[in-house]
Amino acid sequence: MATAKSEGRAQPARRRAARDGLVASTAAAAALRQLNDLISSEPVGVTSVEPLEDGWLVEVEVVEERRVPSSADVLALYEVELDGEGEMLAFHRSKRYGRGKGGSGNEGS
């Protein structure tokens, strides 16, 4: 059940989403789909979705190297910038790390 306080927090995000024409879940799905079309590695999930003034910034986790055991896999975080309609404007790998050593994603590659 939503409270008046939680509804107040959600309203600016809803206004922005309505203005942009996308909600966070749609932006996340668009980023996954378009990144998958461009890289040879396997995207495994979205780690963050952030509204921008004119679109979205989506962070996607990718398995770059599968190893045995899987705890030795090499993963990467990609930042995907979308416009207000969900079209990719840019992407780049922001971090590469061993499974279980991801941290916050703010460190360099």
C-alpha cells in the first residue's frame, strides 16, 4: 500500500517518464536489447536506471569471459545512454572485474 509520503516521491519520476515517453522498465529493456545487438558478450542484467534531462542512463552487467568454475568469470559494466524515445545514443564499458568483486561500479576499467 502506498503512503502519501511515498506517492509524493514517485510523482516527479512519473512526470519525467511521461515527458520522456518511457518508464524505467522500458528504458532498461531497450538498453539490454540494443547493447546485445552491438557486443559479442552476453548481457545478464540491468544494475541501474537513471533518468536524465533528455533520456536515460542504464548500466548493464555483461559476462565477458566464462570460466570454470563460474566464480572465476570476468564481468563488465556498460553504461548505455538512451534518448527520450529509447534509442541508443552511446555506450561504453565503465568497469571490468572478476565475479564477486564488482563493488559499486564507479571505479575505472
